[in-house]
Amino acid sequence: MMKTILFLIGITAVCLVLFWTHSLPGLGGDHTVKELLANPREFFDKEVTVTGVVGDTFAVMGTGYFELKDEDGSELAVLSKRGIPAQGQKTNVRGTLRQALAVGTVQMLVFVESPKPAGESSALKR
């Protein structure tokens, strides 16, 4: 009986640590553009948060586009229905990495921002 209780406490502690570290920036919650581009298969169709600086921007008929850049110059195209952050601003974007085009060894990736989470105010929180 005591072994079972200790086992359950241990499993609960491991789950809490994994959940906690996943939600902290830099410990599994946030990723860099370079990380996504270096190993895109790990991130395809999974909702993740990526951090970077906003580069070129434009919008067409309610869909925004901006480049998210890393300090090393890596760039990732972001599509958003939530609006466009200011150019040069450091920001976090939550969404899903998708493959837009693949021809031979060349592939174009796009990061599709998730819709506004329930309970978030209408102002952009970045």
C-alpha cells in the first residue's frame, strides 16, 4: 500500500514538473525561429510559441503577414487573423508550423497564428 502511494506521488510530481517547465519561457514553452527551421518535422502540426523580432509586414483582406526574425538572421513567415504587431517589436506568437511548398530539396514554411484564446481581451498581448 505504501509503495503504491509513493508511486502515485512520484508520478504526480513528474507530471507537475513537466507541465511547469513546458509553460516557462526558455524551458520548452517558447522556441526560437532558428529552432523551428532547424528541425521542422518536430514542430509540424503542433501548437507552439515562437519568439522573435517583427520584420516586414503587410495585410490583405483581413489576413496579416509578417516576418519573424531571430538574432542570427533566421526568418519565418507568419500568417495572422489577429492583426500585425509593430515592425521591430519583439513578440511571442502562438500557432502551428505548416509546409506551404516543397519542390525537391527546397521547402517553404509558414507559421499560422492561432485564433485568440478564450478569455483574452481584444487588445493584442505581446
